[in-house]
Amino acid sequence: MRRDKLPPNVYRFERRSQRAGRRTRKRNAARRRPKGPPPWLPLAALVAFGAIAVVLFDEGFRSWTFTQSGAAGPALEGRASVIDGDTIEIRGERVRFNGIDAPESRQLCRDGGGRAYRCGAVAANALARFLSASSPTRCNYVNRDRYGRFVGDCYRADGRSVASWLVRSGHALDWPRYSGGKYARQERAAKAERAGIWQGTFERPWEWRRRN
């Protein structure tokens, strides 16, 4: 039967059925179509990348410090292993404390009663106890010595200067050749209290090395 001959109610029903069929086909096609990323994903990725970049930059910046000469050098931080009274090792790097000198491991001193003792070993043991009480240890780069060692100013996790403590405790001496007298006050105090090697007699480490 021709459409123009259909009764009005039948014609309207057929038109509604056709429209409903088209909507159903569109919905089915949309379900079959692969979904793309949500529109907010690129923005979220950009924000995450920015946050990571800020963290990496901050860590990189804090891992560098300026030396006394104005040149930049890496700082070391980590658990310290004691080599001797003025040298430690952090993450495989030997670190020599700047501006001080402690008795050598084989060096002998004499106590208040005149008895010889291994003052270098005593200094190393005292240093190990001091560092283990507040770890990690952080060392700011100063330069490299003639042996290629990292020379630095080192601090415990609580901020206490390792070199200052060693001199003040009588386990090391201010080394004016490299310190410019930075630890002279601590040395005078240790001497006045007869602390550490000041309890008896000793040879200054740099003089002992020249003879041995």
C-alpha cells in the first residue's frame, strides 16, 4: 500500500518506529567504537610530570654546595665508615676532614702517667661512636687532596660539626695550614681541660708523618 494511502495513525507509528531504530543503531555503534582517553588525562599527566620535575630539581640542587673558593662541588651524605681519626668513607668515597689533623692509626702518644697508648686508634673509635649517635653524615665538598680524596666539612644529622667536635674533644688538632685557625678556639679549650691527647705528651700528626 502506498504511504500516502496509509491511515494517519498507522503512518505516525511507522515514523516513530523508524526514528527509534535509528537511535538504537547509533547507541550500538557508540558501544562498539573503542573509547579514547578521558579528556582530563593529558592535564593530569602534565601536572604529575611537573611535580616530578620539581622534586628532581630540588634533590639535584641540594646535592651541590659552594666551596670556599666559590666553585661548585658535590656533597656526600650517607652512613659513614671510619677509616681513621680524620678520614671516613661514604658510599665508597674516602672523605678527609678539612682543616684538622688527627693522630695516625700507628701513632703512639703518652698519657698523664707517661704510658704509651695508640692515640690514633683511640681517636678513630671515639669518632665512630660520635657519628653513630646521629646518622647520616653529610660532607660539603672543599677540594681534592694530592691523593685524590674528597676533602670536606662534615656534619652529623643533628648539625654538629665533626671536625669541631674532634678538636674540642682532644682527638685531633687544628691544622692552621689548611684551616686558617678555624678550630684554634676549640683546641685551646681542649688543652686547658687536658682532654684526649692533651692529657699527656704527643707529637703533632703532620710532624710524625714526616719522620715515619
